[in-house]
Amino acid sequence: MSEQSHNAAKPSVVQKAVAILGGIVAPIVVVCTLVQSGSAPVKEDLSAKIEERIKPVAVVEVAADSGPHVEKGGEEVVKASCAACHAVGAMNSPKIGDKSAWEPRIAQGYTTLVKHAVEGIRTMPARGGNPDLTDGEIANAVVYMANQVGANFTAPEPAEPAAPPAAKQ
């Protein structure tokens, strides 16, 4: 084999350099072209997906002070909370207006009825299942329901809201 044919089979240094640079430059050119040719929607879509995935599971919001609590009347409390069971006699509760069901309870007295309503009794949950009701609101509801069937209970006077503490100077 002649030296010329042996050298012809070997790539020259220049050919090697061109091949290496081509192997590096070509992918860079392709990537740059793809990035410039419309990757903005992909970036925005990806950003939206990332934001969605890292957002908090829940947010805690503290309720604003709505001023002093105003006691609800008996009818309002009954309609909002008590009627869920007492309107239909659910879980063996005395129906509103059913005199025969209420007479034995009324015979126990106002104080006992209010105590049972506040603390719960048998299947009736404490505060009728509404922990936000005050004792006065529960008492108003008891008076309202019992008086529907002939009791002559009177609701207690609502307590005055406590004045805010005076600022220290």
C-alpha cells in the first residue's frame, strides 16, 4: 500500500475539526431556531402548569370583626337550626306544634328544657348542632317552640354586649 492511499483513508486535522465543530454547532443552531420560532406559548403554558402545581392547598382567611353580637330571636333560630329536625320529627324529636309531644317536656320546666337544648339530650346534639348559638339564642328558640303548643314561657332579656376594654394610657 502506498503512503498516499494510506493518508487518503485518514481524515485530516482540518476535517476532524470541521466534524467536531459541526457536531457542536449544529445542535446549538437547531435549539436556537426552535427557541426563537415559537416557544413563548410553551413557556407560558409551562409557567401556568408550574403555578398550578405549587399553589397552596388551602388559604386561611380570618373573619373581619363584624361588631358586637346581636342575639337572634327564637323564630329566627328555629328556622335556621332547629327546624331541620323539629319540623319533621327527625330522630324522634318533638315536632313544632305537636302539643302531645311537647306537653311532657314543658312539664319539666323552662330551665330543664333550656339545659337539655344547650347540653344535648339523647339524639339531640348540644346547641342543636350549631355551636355558634349563644345560650340566650337557644333559650329564645325553646321559648318559641314551647309557646307554639301552649306554654307561657318568656325569653330572658338579652345581655348587653360587653363594652370593649378601655385603652391604657
